[in-house]
Amino acid sequence: MSVSTLRIEKTRPHKRHPLTSWLDWNRGGRKGSFESPHVKEFEMDTTTNCSGLRSCSAQCSYLHSRKMGHSMDLPLGDSIAKQLSELNYKRVIFSGGGEPLEPQNIASFTKILEAASSNDLEAALITNGKHMNADLIPSLLSHLMVLRVSVPPFLHGYHHLRTIQGKIREAVRYKNMQGLDAKIIASLLIRPDTPMDEVRENIFALHDIGVDSIRIKPTHIQKNKTDGKHLKAKAYAELLDFIRALNITNVVISKIDQLLVDPNYQYEYCYYNDFNPFSIGADGLVYACCEHKYKPAFLRGNLNNESAQEVLRRTNSHPFSIRKGCFVGCKGHLANVALSKLAEAYQEQEAGIFSNPEYQQIADEALVYLVRTNSKS
Ligand code: SF4
Ligand code: SF4
């Protein structure tokens, strides 16, 4: 390369990265509201009820909420769907502080799902699958973009997949028969002590059933309080290597596994919430975090008496501090690691950081981590 070419390349203005508008807004004191052009999805619970599975009830991450008895009614669900659709949101994830398909909640859930669909929102449902049945499956699959069934590991003598595999099979059969677009995903939860034989058996069973993908999700990711290293990272690495070696094409390992190989992160704020500001409880309240819904410390707004636009404005006015209780396996961590590095560097160098390929890469990764769900995961 000649010297003159080098000079031209050095002075060429670099392309504006899609995250620059957020970086400018954050550096400029977060005045006015920031509306992410990149992430347009929100999470909404319709119930906090769950009768519990034997395999997970003792360690349920929603223990604090799942007996609260909240149930969202149709007028509120419909109004939220309408408002967020008008704010250009494209996707809703029904998940929860409980189980969306609990029998006492199914009638209102299916109506809210229809309301989301008629407001042009793509919908994803995360369910334990226990209450799916042939009567329910058609109405679910005709309105869902993603049906994600969680399969917890064998624990306390209870094998969840054996209990529900007929239901997943029925969903796959119906989807194929009707030629529907909905993706059926099985989310296989693994712990560091889950036996390899069990994992293999479950993967082959789900593969035979014909689900669109089998998502492997490590759970119980914990850090050692003294040195900050992940506990059982080696056991996880071996298990994930074993799964990769099975070489099944539709097996996808959740990006959360990357938390296990990068324990040395530190940051002060949850910037993830700037891009995912609507984690809505079945009580109609908005929380700053999907892991900590229903905890007053995380409350950001109330859709029973405020508009979504009002909540959005207030949510954006300051970054949310990382709390002691922030769950180490949370999906936002990977985004926060990347965003906090960018925000810090941008404070000093502004857009100059993007002439450094390292920051380009960090920013590109942040965009991937910001999206919670897609048709593959
Ligand atoms: S299915 Fe979900 S909400 Fe219900 S007990 Fe298990 S982890 Fe908790
Ligand atoms: S748990 Fe995750 S999403 Fe929630 S506040 Fe903490 S870092 Fe943010």
C-alpha cells in the first residue's frame, strides 16, 4: 500500500455506528427520551400463578412472585399492546413471574395474545408446556411467532420431558399440518451437574419430535464471592463440548454461556434497560428488569394510570444502577459488559472510538446481546 493511500484511509470519515445515537444521548446527560431504533420488543406477564413443577419448585427464580395472584385483564393487556404498537414496538414476549398457561389464566391469556396479534405485534410465548393440549394448540400457534417450551432437568424424581413430549409432538404435528410459520423451540435447561446421558437422551428425543430448534440454556450460573470466578465453569464447559460433539444441526447454545468464559467484567449501570425499558408485570407495573419484576426497588412506572410514553420518558432519565441482587446469569449482562465499555470510552473520545476495530467489534456484539429473543432462540 502506498503512503498516499494510507493517508486517504486515515482521514476517511468512519461510518456512523448504529449505537452512536445512544452514546451521544448518554454522554449528553440523557436529556429527553431515548427510543431505541434497534430493539423493539417488550416482555409482559399475564399471571403470577404457577402450580409449580416438582423439578423446579424449590429453586424457582420467580419464588418471590409466583404466588402473588396477579392476573392481567383483557382491557389492560389490549391497551398496552395498542400503545406499544403505536410506539413502533414489533414484538412481545409472554413470559413470567408465573406460568402463562396456568388453567385459571388461559382464557385471559389467549384473548391478550389475540389482542397483541391484532395490534400487529409478533408474539413469543415461554411456557413449561404442562397445560398445552390439543384444544389450546391451534389458537396458540395461529397467533405466535415463537412457542418456546422450557424443559428443566430431571430433579426430585420428576422427568419433565417425558411428561410433556406428547404435547410438544402434537404442537409440531399441528404446525406442519397447517403449514404455520410459528417456530417451536425446546429450551433445555442444564445445570453443571446434569448427567451427559440425560442431556443426550433429551436432545435425541426432541430432535425426533421435530422441533425447529433445541436451545441449550445453562442455569445456576454463580460466581465465587471472593475471586469473582464462575463456579462450576469447567463442568459447564465439558457439558457444552459434549453437546457440540453430538453435532445435531438444530441445537443452539444460548448466548448466556458466554458469561462463563468472561468472568472479569465490572460495570456500574444497567444500560440494557435503556433498550428494553418495558418489563411489564401482570399487575400492570413496569419494572427496570425482567429478572426482578414485582420487587418495589425495580419499579419504573404504572400502566394502570400512566401512558407507555410517560413511562418511557421517565425510565430514560437516568441509568439504572446495578443492584446487589442482580442475577449473575441475566440476559442483560452481556449487553451491559459491552455497553459500559463503549460508554466509558465514548465519554472521552466520542465517535473516534469507532476508528478502533476493537470498539467496532464490541459495539456489534452489544447489538446482538440486546435482542432477547428471535426466531432461532
Ligand atoms: S415453571 Fe417457572 S414459575 Fe413455575 S415453578 Fe418452574 S420456574 Fe417457577
Ligand atoms: S439483573 Fe440484569 S437486567 Fe436486571 S438490573 Fe441487573 S443487570 Fe440489569
